Amino acid sequence: MILVVGTVRIADGGFEKAAEAMEKNIKATRAEDGCIRYAYARDVLDPQVMHVSEAWRDMDALKAHGKSAHMAEWGKAIASIGASERDLRIYDTDEGTPI
């Protein structure tokens, strides 16, 4: 399993401006082959921070996701809302153990 975890700082008002684009991208991504989980969340203590959490079957699925048309659209949308301080990491792991 491949995990993508991290944060992106969004300019003030960016979440509101990008809500429609976020929803469109999340729905399209969750329909992709190999997508196990794909979510964005706003930080409770710092409302300009977006947490990113993704899980993919394998690296090929993640690479295909990166080449998708909806990710190209999302790239334009996120650039237009002042995304900065991007800190995303890729982890290759097993499926974990429930707690």
C-alpha cells in the first residue's frame, strides 16, 4: 500500500474559493482504480492548513492518478488559491493493524 500524507497551506479564503474544485477532484479520484482513500481536511487550529490523506493499492495507481485530467484541473485550481508550503510525503507500507 502507498500512502500520501501531509499538508498544504492555503491563502486566507482559499478553502471557500476552492470548495467546488475540491469536491470535484475528490469524487473523480475516489472513482479511480487503485484508490483506497483520498481526503482533504481543514486544520481545526490553523484554518489555512489543509491536511491531505491518500491511500493507494500500489505505486502504479498513484502514478496514473498524477497523470489524470482531473489532477491537471486540480493543479490549476490549487495554484489559483495561493497554495504554498506544500509538505507531502509518500510512504510504502503494509495495510497496518487495526487498533
